[in-house]
Amino acid sequence: MPLTKYEEKLLKEFSLAYSASGYEKNVSHLFKEHISQYCDEIIYDNLGSIYGIKKSKAAHPLKVMVCAHSDEVALKVTEICANGLIKFSATSIWNQILMGQRVTLINSKNELFKGAICATPIHLLTAEQKKSPIEVKNMFADFGFLDKEDALQHFVSINNAIFVDGTFEILNKNRILAKALDDRIGCALLVEVIKSLKNVALPYDLYLGLNVQEEVGLRGATTASQMIQPDFAIVVDCSPANDLMGKQEMGQLGKGILLRVVDGNMIAFPQLIDYQKKLCNQYHIPYQYFISNGGTDAGAIHQSNQGVLTLTSCICARNIHSNSSIMDVNDYLANLKFLKVLLKTFTPQKFDTLVKAGR
Ligand SMILES: [Zn+2]
């Protein structure tokens, strides 16, 4: 089933927005624009994580936190060279995707500059040099500045973010190719979810929002969960697909939402995996098991306070942490259906059962 025009537009808008770790205002503002009308209140933690609250009429309501992350992997300016070229660091982007890419720099006044990544061309390399990838320290970004003074006059500064650009494309109606699908998929899904709950009275307080700085160590999730003190949490994220080498691999495009049983910073609550599986079977939502060395914001949230029952609701995409990530449209719709079903059927009684099942 293809995305509706609205779904496509929303995902495109979030994917094309620039939002590096520590500089998430663009996506935060966009999110606020979309969710405000469906929320009773908007709150922030002091790092910049944003949450919309939809309150229940219950006397002592449970708090349910549903979140995605607003940051994306990006490059950082480390040096402005005398000839106006820019040197950069690339901590979470693989250097092999960088050569010749179109990039955008955001200066200290939030102005955009288009450019490209350059290195010594193949014609000038020795046979030996051609055998290994070019290291980031030997790459430059060219934004057309004539010299260092020119760059400084345009308010370019150390630590400004540089983004590897990518257009938003629909591949043969089945797949979406775009930058930053990790985790703009989550941002767009959250908007769709809160919209779908417009006329629904929930038996709990819903805190729906975006954490900052996930990519550098789950920092916004840590502070946001301390602020909210949730009873139950759901993390929506995009995980790396691992299906290029054959059908036996975990994380296949088009095979549904991921049951992340274990990853680098959380062992899934067994009773929540059972619950997730039951809902999927009941509502005909495709799912697949997933094991990862990486992690999600769930890693921080489930360890906050006295421990929080935390469920992940993720899908996978190829080439994440590059400007050419590819996701399957049906996986996206499966996750949307799962989140709607989960939030519309969740009750305090269900929560009690899940807590007791862990004892
Ligand atoms: Zn992510």
C-alpha cells in the first residue's frame, strides 16, 4: 500500500530538515508546529527535548512516554583553512560515503551554505594511494569561500554542523530513499499517531516527544525521562537493515516491525515482547525478531528512576547513517498501525498485569 500524499509530505519535510546532535531546533520547531493543536501542553527539558502532553480525565493517571529522537548524524567544522576550505570531523558517518558528496553548512546565524566534499583527484594519486580509502583528515569541504577571512565574514565557526545532502525519492512505489530516515521516520510517525488520537479519550496521560542527542549517547532520553518520570515508555526508532547477503539475516526490508529482543544497552522485557507479539498477531501486523549491537533511547529510559517498562517499536532501513537510507513503505505503515493499536488499547489494568508478569 503506498503512502498517502499527507504521509509522504510529512516524512519528506522531516527528512529534509537539518538537525545535528546538540543543534536540534529545526526539527523541534517543525514537530511543535505539527503537534501543538493536538496537545494540552508542550514542555521541554533543559537540553532541548520537546514533549506534547495529552491529558486524561483520570484522578491519578499513569504516564505513558512515546518518543523518537530529533538529531541526525552530521559533520562538524574543525578548522577553517587559509584558502577558505573547511576541515571537518565525522564521528558517526562512515568516511567511505563522503567523497564528492554535496553538503550544506549551517553557520552561526542559522544561514545555509551549499558545497561539496573534495579530496585529491584520482589522477594525482599514486598506485599505492589508490588502494586505500581516503581518510577524513585528507578531505575538505568547499563552500566557495575565497579565503579564511571570507568564511569568517560569513559567520562560519568551529563546531558549525555540515550535513550530507540527499533528495527524497520514492523507489518503484515500494521504498523511500532519503537522508536522515534514522530517526525522522520516528518523528513523522509520532505526528501521525497524535493526530489519530484527536478524538480519543485516553485512560492515561500521554507524553509524546523527541529526545535530543541520541546519536551521541542517549543524552536527551536521559534528561527527558527524569523530567517526565514515566510509568511506561515506547521508543520509536530506525535500525540498520541487514538483508543484503541473503534471507537468513535479521532486519529485512518489508518484513515488518522489529521485535528488538536484545541490543547494546537493553535486554527487552520478556513480557513486553510477548505483549508486542500478541498485538501484532491479533491485528495482522507483520513483525520480525531483531538483535543489535547498537541501541536506542530505550537503553537510557528503562534504567531511569526505579526502572521503567520500556518497549521499542522500530523498523529497519538500509544505509542508515548515510544520506541514502532506504526504507520499505509497508514497514512504515505496519509501525504506524502498531503504535495506534497499542495506544488506543493500553489501560492501567494492562499496565498492572505487565508489571506483575515481570515478578
Ligand atoms: Zn536512531
